[in-house]
Amino acid sequence: MRWRRTGQGQYRRPDVHPIGPGQESVWDYPRPPRAERVSRRARVVHNGTLVLDTEDVVRVLETSHPPTYYLPRSEFRVPLLPALRRTMCEWKGEACYVDMEVPGVAPLREVGWWYPQPDLRYPQLTDRVALYADRFDEVSLDGEPVTPQPGEFYGGWITADVVGPFKGGPGSWDW
């Protein structure tokens, strides 16, 4: 369990939400993160256009984060274009961001990212893109609409089967 700093310079554990039947706590996820294939159907729609519909899904689990889902680049039904933004993950390597062209709307900027050369510990991420759910009209897993992870930086997808609290919201930066 990670601890967080209080205003008095001490650390305390965040209040972890209770786990119900069929749920998992993000506080039981590992650090460093783990990547795993899952049997889920991911579907993304924007402006009435089906962007992606796939059952070829890999999720990354990391302490305090809802799962981040990585989807095969080859199954996107709209163009993915390179964006200028790059970031570095201490575990997975250099991330390159993507823009997207969906018919009928202006290009969507920095909607997701991928690792052109993921760290050798994460071969499952090769040729896969993770998307920010809040950039699209509809994102679902197994038909359930997902809630985006709070904050501007993280791209996890929250569904009924995961409980937090989740990193990314106010006061969570030092978890």
C-alpha cells in the first residue's frame, strides 16, 4: 500500500474503497505495472463514426490507477496521425502521441499514445494504442460505458469492476 503526505509533513494511507463481488481494487495492482491480455470487447465511437471495435485487448495494471487499455493499431477504422508530443514512462519507455481524423469533425489532437519500441518487459504493447476516453463521444468495455480516469495526464478507464480511489484527482499526485 502506498502512503500519501498530509499537510503536517506526515504520510497516511488513502482511504481504500471496499471491494464488492466481481470487483478488484486498484490498490492491489502491482508496481512496476503488469501488462496482460484480457477477454473484453472495446468499442469507440465519435461523431457517429465507429473508430474501433475489437476483442484484441491488453490492459496495463499499476497501483492506484484504473486499467489502461491498449488496442491494436491495425484495427482502427480512421487514420491515426503522429502528434508532436512525446513523454517518457519509467517502465514502458518513450510514448508517442497520436491525433485522429474522424469524418465530419476537426482533427482530434493527442487522443492517445503508443510505444514504438516498448521496454522489453512489455512486448504485449507492441503496435498498440491507448486512448483517452474523454476525447470521444462513446467508449465502452463489454457494452459498459467507461468513465475516464481523473486528471489531465492519465488515461485509465473506470468501469464498475474496479474500485479506487484513483490517482489523478485532486490531492492524489503524491500517492
